[in-house]
Amino acid sequence: MDMKSSQSERRKFIRDTVTTAAGLAMFSALPHEALASPEYLVSKPLGEQETSSGNTAAPRIRFSVIGINHGHIYGQVEAVKRGGGEFISYYAKEPDLVAAFAKRFPEAKLVRNEKEILEDNSIHLVLSSIIPDERAPLGIRVMRHGKDYMADKPGITTLEQLAEVRRVQKETNRIYSIMYSERFENRATVKAGDLVKAGAIGKVVQTIGLGPHRMNAKSRPEWFFDRKHFGGIITDIGSHQFDQFLYFTGTTKADILASQVGNINHPQYPKFEDFGDVMVRGDGGTGYIRVDWFTPDGLKSWGDGRLTVLGTDGFIEIRKNIDIAGRDGGNHLFLTDNKETRYIDCSQVPLPYGEQLVNDILNRTETAMTQEHCFLATELALKAQHQAQIMSLKA
């Protein structure tokens, strides 16, 4: 294809994308996408799951779950089911968590211990949202039993864990995937990726990722407030933003320029961190990341998550969960180029991660996310956390 034809195709893709979005704008996102925390996202009932192409996916792999300590596991399971996974069995120690999980997924069997899953040769994939510092050791056991693994974020909480996971992954050639749900499970972010790849804003220069969250302290377990278990605020929430930084800038090597963390407003939890930010520079662009636990109760969402992607010919801003200007639901995208500013409702954009991961499991490919990208996003978050200066404010 010559350059003139290529530019014509690029303009047609962007025009068609915006035209389609304009047609979708009359439909609001489902209320749960605006009001619920991501751990309770609801997908279509069993039997109505759709692939990224809009077709129902027949079961192609069998998968199980070990550890359901964070509610993100619901979204993880739904993503794999959408992609063609048959949910077979699960194991968890906590009766209260099991009761809710069993009600949601009656098709799966509760087993007596993790050994029953690890030694079941019919299982291809194991999912987990076990307590964060236990996710890497579990993943190592899963890979050594010849199975692929998908962890909730943070999938790894120390640099020592990362080194061991990398070694075992290379040794076993299994997939170690981390569910960076702020990209994989957010329709506006998926659409932004398509637009950037099409050249809608030119070459990407910088990403700004903001990850505010609501505390909901009374509903949190003890491990939630202890850095030993969750790895620190940048390790935990910040891993989402590092994933997006790498993805949108195409960065393969990066340095942490500055980082800081603090416990500004929760002295009753001395091992907790409620604020963190990072400046990062990569070979494909630069990034700024801010994460916090300060979402006020007056917001009709668990957090006003935002991503800005700056390019040489324009910029994209994503309001992931809510548009405080008044539009209903989540998945809002604003595209500004040299001609105009356009709004794109992304509430109907398909989510391809589950289908891509199932394809990768069957074909031993890396279409959902390369293994190096998965590990590098975590490595950068861990390094930023490790070298962060401790901040405090005057009383």
C-alpha cells in the first residue's frame, strides 16, 4: 500500500470510529458501570457471553480459581468466560467469600484444597485474587504444574518475587498474566488504543494516569491496610498506570525519575499509604502517575479514574468511570485533534482480553499482552515504590 492510500485508510478508520460512536451516544452505559467498584462488574449471563467480534464464545479451555480475597476475581472469571473458558472448580478458605462466589457461579465446583486443582490435568488456566503477597508464590506453583496463570493486580509484590517468577516462567514456558483491568476491562481505554494505533493523535509523547479510589474502610479486610501484604500504594494501584504508560507510548525501557508515597489522612492505619505519585521516562515517551484513596462520598462512583494521552497531533482524555459534567455511566472518551474536539461514547466497545488470552493459551502466542510487557509494568511499579520518598504534610 502506498503512502497516499495508507493516509486515506487512516482517515477513513477515524471517521468511521467517530461516526459509529455518535450513533451510540444516544445509549447510556449500564448504571453498574458508573456506580459500582470494578470488583463487582456484571457481565452477561452464562450462555450469552460474547467474543470481541460480537459472537457467543463456545467453551475452548477449562479453568479454575484459587483464592478469592479481592472482588476483582468476579471480573477475571467473566473475562475468561467471555473468551471461551469453561469454569470448572475453585478453592478458597473463607466461608463468607465462598458463599457469595458460589451464588454467582453455580456452575463451578468447590474443591477441598488447591492440590485438587493443581493436579487436575484437564485444567488449562488458574485465576487468583488471593491476598496480594501470596499471588506470586501461587503463580509459581501453578506454572510448575504445567498450567497458565492469571493474577489480579498486583500480581507480584516484591522485586525478589519478580525475579523468581521470571525465572520459573522462562523455565516452564507458561503464561503468567496480570489482569490490568483499568485497560483490559475499560471500554474507553480499549477504544483509545485503537485510535492511537490508527494515528489519530500522531506520535504519543506522554500519558497522565490518575487512579483515585474510595476507601470504604469498614468493608476492607485487615491485610488491606498492611504494606507487607499489598506491597504499597504504587505497587498496588500504580501497576495499572504503568501498564497503560507502556502500552500507549510503546515503551520497552524506562527509568523512574521521581516517586513519593505518604499516609496523609489515615493515622489509625500506620502501615497504610493513601497517596503516591511518580514521574517516569521511557524510550517511547514520558509519564506521570498519581494514585490515592481520597474519593469523597459525594461522587457517584468508586473513583474518577482518568487517562490523558498526549500526541504530536492531538490528545485523548478518558473518563473511565464517570463524567462529572453530567453524562450517564462510564467509558467516556474525548478526542481533540487539529480540526475539532469530539466526544465518543464507548459503552458498547467489545472487551477483547479474555478471548485473546484464551487464544494465547491454545496457540502459545502473546496477543493479549506480551510476557515482557506484563513483567515490565510490574517491575517499574516495584522500583517506583522501593525508591519512593516518604512525604508528610503539616497538621
